Amino acid sequence: MSPDHVQDHSEAAEHGRFSVTSPEDHTMFRLAQLVILIDEIAPPGAKGLDLERLGYYDFFSANPFAIFGAEDLVEHAQLHRAAFDERQLSYASTGSRFANRRKRLQHDVALLVSYRLVAQRGAGYGISDKGNDFAISLTALYADQYRDSVRVVHKRFSGLSDTQLAAAVRGWLRTPSLLLDLYGAGEAPGEDLIAAQPPRGRDRSDLP
């Protein structure tokens, strides 16, 4: 590398021109995650998963500590064994990250359908036989760790109706900007709804 090249890099770093991207900014990474997720939650023969619920699974499986607090000892141990770390989640950017993943989801699912890895099933989506074979072929360590996170999150979500899950999500993601993302731009919830959010760690049986 020439001295001029080194100097150019130094000047770029000094002026903040280098951008840092996360894995979820890469389409193929997101698609692989979604194949694993849908294979776990909506395998062949199971009920399809609609986009709304799939969006919750997609975000929280990648960020499980947004759900599980210090009181969730079993889940914490399971997630730590899967190499997830609560310090990896930047709560200051949780709202924008949720909005970004949600915005990309419909496009990503459409790609999986076009690749015949996912098929429409009723009002939702499920893994295809081809997608199931592809998911099985993903044997990297991270793929197994992500599967473990999906299973932990699914255990929390599976007993909740759509209404209960939406209420629980509003409790886990309580910042005003994130609530705005959940309800869509220009459709912010009223103060009475914000005040009614269940506290973190509330038992699922208490949800309306």
C-alpha cells in the first residue's frame, strides 16, 4: 500500500467518511435468517405465519434481550449458551432497527417466494420443501445459535394470540419513536395507550 493510500485512509477516518454496516444490512444474510426462522416456526404442514407476526419473530429472534429481563433466568442461560449477549443490543437504536427490519421484510419474503424457498400458506407464509432442505444445509455455528434464539422466542410467543402479542410488544418496545414505528407514520398511539403499556416482566397470563 502506498504512503498516499495510507494518508487517504487516515484522512477519511479523521473526517468520519468510513461507514460501518451491520450483517442485517446485507440481503443474503437477512434471507438466510428468514429461512431458518420460517423453517422453525412454520415448517411443512404447519400453519402459515402472517407478515405482522413474522415481523415480531424476525426482530426479537435477532434481539432476544429486548424481551427477556434479568428475572428470566432460564432464557438468559439458554441465550448465553447460544452466544447471545445483552450488551450487543443498543437500546438507543432499537426503534430505528425495528423500523428498518420491518420495512425490508415484505421485500425479503417476496424474494424467498420467488426463489421457491417459502410458499404462501393460507393468509401467511410457510417453508417449502426446497426451503426446508436449504435450512437443513445451513450448518454454520451462527445458524445453530440463531435457531436456539428462535426457539427461545417462540416458546414465549406461541401461547399468545395476535392481540396479546401486539400488547406484549408494546410493553417491550415502549419508547415513543418505536411505538410510532409499530403503528405507522402519522398514526401515533394516544397517551392513554402509552400509559396502559404493561410493565416489563409482566406475566403473559395478565395480558388482555
